[in-house]
Amino acid sequence: MLSPSIHRPSYIEVNLENIRQNVKNIKAHLKNNEEIFAVVKANGYSHGAVEAGRVAIEAGATGLCVATLDEGLSLREADIIEPILVLGVTDVKYAALAAQQNISLTVAQTDWLKEAARENFATLKIHLKVDSGMGRIGFTNREELLQACKILQKDNHFEAEGIFTHFATADEVDDSYFQEQLHKFKKITADLPIDFKYKHVANSATTLWRDDSGFNMVRLGIAMYGLNPSGSAIELPYELKTAFSLHSEIVFIKEVEPKTKISYGATYEAQAEEWIATIPLGYADGWLRRMQGFEVLVDGKRCPIVGRVCMDQLMIKVPQKYDVGTQVTLLGKNGNDTITIESAAEYAGTINYEIICSLSERLPRIYK
């Protein structure tokens, strides 16, 4: 496991109060008093799963969602006792471990249940996953779903806790495919022989913009961290506060002559005498190599990344000589200006999720 590099000045800052306020704000806007399960997979979208999970629970979330059993076990090791749901497929051989730790598992086919029934464990909580059009995992026809329900009813190994689906286009303006998925889910799950405790379809986008389809629980992911699930395609219906920022410092600065080349491939050449500063952060930290040409903030001023981003360092052109130790902001506010995660995503041709989730564990997380 990669240890955070605490002896260099590059770090992620996480504002836990903003996460708290986002959860409270979203909870206040829920129309049907749905429960909130906070999604803290991928180390809480790089914010820190334990820290984000704890503050979300304090703010009113009643459970947590993760992608893998190991992520759930880490939360249990941190003494988090609230319900935890693993959203991905877990190998049957770990069913006993999940049951022992009171971690709910997603099941997407009857064969899994049949095999798990032969294992020796106490009660395991199950959420059945319906593939209504995402094309990833889940039951696709009612006959198989009914068969799964019969197994859950007959076998006291299992507790039928939930049933759910996931939308592919809830963050898009055109809601036609969203409505198609919603209709399919309602049809395939109508009049099932089990009264599931949780029936949930709403991710962040659904929670924000499709509030008529939350059922009785919502899975709150990217919005909890103050980010727009659609990037900038759809305006947020109410304010969310970004909790994430990325900072470093100038560790070396020099004035270069015209025609001086910078970094691998010599892709940048100084056009005049220029001040070039080196920042100790690179693509091994998850700051993508294609961010060459993007801007960072120094003393509230926008400064371009010049030359290719290296594995552990990058260079920027600054308007004057700055002291070593001067703060550099790659994402977030510096002075009167802000580099948004959305703007970084647009520059990189990706989404805000990938920008933050790409940032590695080598970067320490500092909590406000």
C-alpha cells in the first residue's frame, strides 16, 4: 500500500463541514423522507472514506455504500457500525466474512444465491440488483428475479434487505432513457413476494433532478462532496459546497533564457526571459499528463503548466520571482480566483469524478 508523502508540500485539503452541510441540505430537499446511504467508495471519491462516512452519518445519513467488500471492512475496522452495502459483485467464498461483519452484499444472479446457500454462515443481508438498462450487472427478467426471491424466502441464511437499480442517463437533460429504465424497473419489481426494507434507484443525479423516483432510500455520491453529477450540463437546483481542493508549493524557481526548453520531449520553449517554477506533484500523484497547458494559481494569478507533466514534478511559468515555499493551488481557491474541478475535467476531456478519483494515496489528506 502506498504511504502518503507527508514530507513534501503537496496535499489534498478536505472541508468536512462542507460535506456535512451538503448532506443536510440534500436531506432537507427530499420530498418523501427517503433515507440516505452515503456513497464512500474509492476512498470517498478521494476525500477519505472513513472521514466522509462519519460526517455524513452525523449529518443524517443512515448507511454507507462501497464498491468492494474490502472497502466495507475498512469502515468496520474504523468502528463504523451503521449499515454498509457493497454495490459490486462479491465472490461467494467471502459471503461468510460479509455476514460476520454485518455487511450487505449485492446479488445479481440466482446461481450466486444457490452457491452461497451451501456456505456456512449466519444471516447475510442481500440487495438484489436489477439491470434496467445500465448493462453492467443485475437481473434482466422477472422470471429469474422471482426465482431469486423464492430462494431468499426459503433459506434462512439470507435476509432480503433491498432491491435496486442504477440509471445510465440521470445526469443528462434528455430524460427519455431514464424514464425507460424507471418503467422497466417498476414493471419487473411489481408485486414481488418479498416486501424489501429498501427499494432504491436514486443516485446523486436522480436525487437532485428526478425527485419523484427516490423510493425509500437514495444513494448519495458525488453531490455529497459538492460536485455537480452532470458537470456543467444541468444547473444544480440548490447550492452545494465543494469540499475538495489540491495544493502544493514552489520548491525551485529559475529565470531562463529565450529558447530554453522545458521537460520531456522538449515540447515547451521559452519565448523570452521567463520565470519557471517547479512543483513537486506529477502523474504518479494522479495529476494527468495531459494537463500540460492547464493553469494553476499562484498568488491569486493564473499560471500555465509548461512542458509535459512528469511522474513526480511539473513546471509552471510565473509572472515574477516567487519565494520557495509559495503556495500553488491546482484545484480550489487562491486569492480571489478559483480553479474548479469541472474546468480541469473539461480541459482533460473527462468528468469531475475522474479528476478527483485519479489522485493517488501518495497525496496526504488534510481535514478542515
